[in-house]
Amino acid sequence: SCQRHAKPLSMLPRRSGARRQALILWYTFAACTAIDLPVASDASSVQQSSDSAISAQPPRNLALLSSVRRVVEPPLKLWREAPPITRSWVSASVLLSVLSSTRVVDARSICFSEREVIRRGEWWRLLTTFFYMGDQLMSIFFWMQIYHFWDCLKVLELVKYHWEPSSFVKMIACNALALLFFKQFRKETIFLSSPLVMTFMYMYSREYEAQLINFLGFFQIRCGWLPFVQMAQDLLQAGDIVPNLLGLLAGHLYFYAAEVAPRLLMPQTLPTWREFLQARIRADAMGAAAGAEE
């Protein structure tokens, strides 16, 4: 969870200049949106240009440049081929974690606080609470959470909401508002990115419930069990699954309202009390008659 990666606020040095940090955050999110670059249409021309650039280097640098290119190109290609919202969101989360780990941004200035938002007008807290995933960049669990977030959000954006981007934005907004509401019952939850990851994971698991996925690279599970396996992992690691439960509840409510409820056959008008009692009397009479015949 986010609280696992984030250090206690009492251990962080106090910093002034909240407006300066707000400007830094604003430029961070703007940069993550601005780098929404299209993938090159002609991959062969890109390959030829990179090969020609390497061939122009001295022979002793060819092996080093080739090794660097083999390491850098696969993740860069995956990043550029990702849909825009997923790419921008994950980029902002990683960049915000880097800024926090280097103490450029204070974690207390980006956590969600109703008092700071209402009294001081620090509106950016409504956004940063969903982007910040901790500052433990050297932890494998941090990157596992980033990977699950990347994978689930990318599939939802590319497949389920490919032709309905407005529905995708509505799904994100509704779940974010639900988490802000549920957060009022747990004041110590100051970052909501981990519950939001669980929400996307739940939506993904319900959409592809029977699909087999590889979890942690060791064993395969059905996609429907993914949120609960992730919750068990967080329980063993941090001993706290309440943020996951908040995300699970928000995701289930939205899934039921958006996917299940429209398919239910509901009566056009509700019966009156007289009609209800008459139907109950008829049902009781038919049951008594059936019992007498037996």
C-alpha cells in the first residue's frame, strides 16, 4: 500500500513554500501530459537511422552503444505504445515519487487533507493523493504495484473503453469521488493511490474473470482472484488491508451500478400495497392447494 512506501510524516523535514511546491507539481503533471508522443509509423526507418548513428561512432564505442540500446529500447517502446491516460498517469506517479525521494517535494504538501484544501485552497491535494505511490524507489514491491497499475489500466483503456473514452474518464472520476467519501471513515489514510490501484484491479478482474494470468512470475491464477491474492500479499507484507478494502468496495459499487444494474429486469412501476397483498394472498392460496393435492 501507499502507506507502506511512504515514510511517517513526523520523520520528514518541515519545509515552507507550499506555493513553490504546487508550481513544481503543476509543471510535473504538465510535462507528463506533454510527452504524450505518437509511436513512429515506420519502424524500419527508425531502426535504420539508429543503426546509421551507431555506425558513425568510433569502433570502441559500438559495443557499449549497442548494449545501452538493447536495454533502453524495449521499455521505451512499451511506454510509447501505451494509451495516453495510462502513460501520463504512470509517468506522473513515478516522477512524483522521484521528487519526493530526493526531497524536492515534501510528502506532507501532497497528502490529502480536508482542512488544507478548504481553508488554504491547496486544491492540488485532490490530485496528488491519487498519484503518489511512495518514495521507496529501491523496493521491489513499489515497482510491482506500478506494474499492476500499468497493466490493469492499460488493458481497460485499450480494450474495454477503447471506443468510449468518456466512459473511461467517468469510471476514474466516480471511483476517485467514492474513495474520497470512504476516506472520511478512516482519517489515517492520507494517500489514495493504493485503493485506486485496487479499484482498477477489481474492474480488470471482473471483466476478464476466467482468464489465466501469471502472478509474480511464479504461478498462474485466474484473473478473478487477482485482487484477493494482491490483498493477501499486502497483508503479509504490511499487515494492513483496509486501503485495499476501500478500493475493493468502490470498484464493486461502480461495477454493479455500471455493468450489473442496467441488465436487471426491473418493473416499470412499483405495485401498490393493495396489489401486493392480493398477489401474496393468491400465492398462499395456490401453495395451500398444491399441498392439499399432494
